[in-house]
Amino acid sequence: MNQVILKSFGEVIERLRERKGLTQVQLGKKCKLSQAVISRIEVGKTGTSIPILFKLSKGLGKNPDRIIYLLRSTISNKVKRKK
């Protein structure tokens, strides 16, 4: 399940970034994170922390609770598809 959470979180961040028309480099600069960190998050290779969640939410112009909501929806849809 942990891998599902990581991959889903990455998908949410990537989708929001692309909707804003940002590259990983541009988002990284807005968040004060490297492009490599953004990439690892988007592919689900690394988890995140509350401070990073807040940096990402600021860079994406979204409230952290909105990102968590989208994460929950993404996970819920994946679980429904498996049934």
C-alpha cells in the first residue's frame, strides 16, 4: 500500500504541475527544491514530509488540504479499479 501512496502522490503533483504549465525545473525553483527531488516525487521513488508538502502546495498555488484531497481521490479510484 505504501507504494500506491507514493505513486499516487507523485501523479497528483505531476498533474498539478502540468496544469500550471510548469516544468520540473520551474516548480523546483518556486519550491526551493531541486529538479531531481521533484522528479523522484513524481515517479514515486521518494516520500515527502509536511514541510515539502507545504513547499509544493505554495509552488503549485494549491492549499495542502486540496493536494491531500486529490491524493485520497486518486488512491480511492485505484482501489476501485482493482476490485
